[in-house]
Amino acid sequence: MGNKKKIILKLSGAVLGMYLFSFLLVPLYDVFCDITGINGKVTQTKNAESSITVEGREISIQFISHNNEGMPWEFKPSERVSKIKTGAMYETSFYAKNTTNKMMTAVAVNSVAPSNAKDFIKKIECFCFQGGIDLMPGEEILLPIKMVVDNELPKNIKNIVLSYTIFDSNLEHNITTDHDSDHVGS
């Protein structure tokens, strides 16, 4: 009997450790990206207005959306590709719809390709800066982005890809759902 209790305690500790580790993944990913320069993430800029100029060159921006595995929402850019001028304010949005019958909270993570373009994208407003996007069942929303691509963008960069991935941040909901699905029909 004592041996079984030790095994149960060890397994419970492992499960708790994995659960806590899941909260560390995003900060660890951010540190990894900062160190390696891979998967450039754009942060909010307070002085983006200083990058606005009258003249600029034309570049192409492509918007890509991804749903993380198990994220049932509809999520897509309002426009997939746009021609913009560097130095000019640019506004667009992403469409999101909660297709479930439950309230859900999503978190968005962005990345930029080529990664060296991230330093020249000055975001003023972005849904990816929010702590979470709450939507009721069937609710839809347009998620805004306002930005300026600095004129100092290297001349060899003519195309920028902005990718956004949304994740279900309702970890408690996921654990309950996974547990309940194991007992279907019993």
C-alpha cells in the first residue's frame, strides 16, 4: 500500500509540474526568440508617429493567420496581401468568430518574416498586445492593427509577411474537456 501511495504522489507531482511548465512556455519562447533572433516578434511602439513621412517606397505586406491545434475559432485577415508605402500609416484588421457554444478566451502571437524587418515595423495598435480576446458563443469581432513601416527598412526587403497565431487560453476548459472525453460512454 505504501508503494502505491509513493507512485501516486510522484505521478501527481509530475502532472502538476507539467501544468506549471505550460505557463512558462510563452516567456521561454520569448527569451529564445530574443537570443536567437528567430521568429521576429513586433512589439508596441510609443513613437511610431515619428516614423510617418510624406514619401516612401512601395512594399508588399502579406497577412497570414493560423489557429493553434484545437482552437476552433474562425480566424482570418480582412485582406491577405496589401501594397503599402513605407512611412505611411496603415490600418487593417483580422476577423475572429467563436464557433463554439462556450465563452472562450484567445491569445494572439505574431511573427515577422524576414525577421530583420521586425525592427522597422512600428505598431501603434494591435490585438496581439491584449492580454486576451474574450468572445461569447457565436460572437464575432474585427481585431484592429495600426502600424507604420519605417522608411529605413533595408532596400532589399520588398515583401513582409506578418503571421498571427491564436491559442485557446482556457487551460482549465481544456483539462476538463480532455478528462470528460476519456469517460464518454462509460
